[in-house]
Amino acid sequence: MINCIVVSAGLAGATIAEQLANKYSQNVLAIESRFNVAWHCYDKLGKSGIRLHMYGPHLFHTDNSKVWTYLSHFTDWDMYEHRALVVIHGEKVPVPFNFVSLEALFPPALAERIESKLLDIFGSDRKINILDLRSKHDEDLELLANFIIKMCLSSTA
């Protein structure tokens, strides 16, 4: 005997159907017009062995361990790290701007001095915005802030 009918098994519908069936011991009929549940999170291995994302790439981000644990019952995870680079003065550097960017674009002594000030003032686990840099009224940090602003506004960066 069916206790519940879930019409449409996209991400929300598939989750509701699963929760009703497993958490609340309901007999659930999930009705879906597509050939797969969770819709856009569908992928498959192609003939060449390359994973094909049928509806475009899907990336998952969370810092919630309950969500991660729950979803891990239904999938294996492929780790992915996105790295963005921009060319400034002929150098490929990471964005957002970081110590690697700083070391690639500034003379070594200046880069080391700025890094030291950033660590002393802001610590190592903080994202710093331009206003933070300017608020310290430090010549090196203002130089860095102005450099980043100039690069962001420049069409030749």
C-alpha cells in the first residue's frame, strides 16, 4: 500500500521521497518524467571512460557535516579544485590576490616586507579587502591596495 506520492523527483522531490521512505517508514511512489532522479545532478561515463555531465557541470560546496554525511550515502565524491589565473604584466598569477601573486609581481624585498606586515596585522586565516589595507595608513599596504585597484580597473591587466 502506498502512503505518499511524490510528483517530480528533482533534488527536492528525491530528498523528500527518500526521507519519507527511510526516516518515516512510509511506502512512497515517486513519479518522474525524466529517466533519472535528481535531475541536473545526473552524469554518466561515456564510451571513452570520461565522465559526462548531461546537464552541465555540477559542483557541491558545504561546510555542514550533516549535509555532507547525508549526501555521501548516495554518491561517491570526486574532489575538484578551481584555480583562476589572470595575466598581469606578463605573469600568470592566482586570483583572488594572495602571497603567490604578491611574490610574482613585486620585487622580493618589497613582497617579503608586505607579507610580513599582512601577517602581523591581519593574521594568516583572514580575507583582507582593500578598505582593510587602506585603513592601516601604512605606505606598503596602501601601495598594495592601489596596485590591486589599478589592476582591477585596467583593461590591459
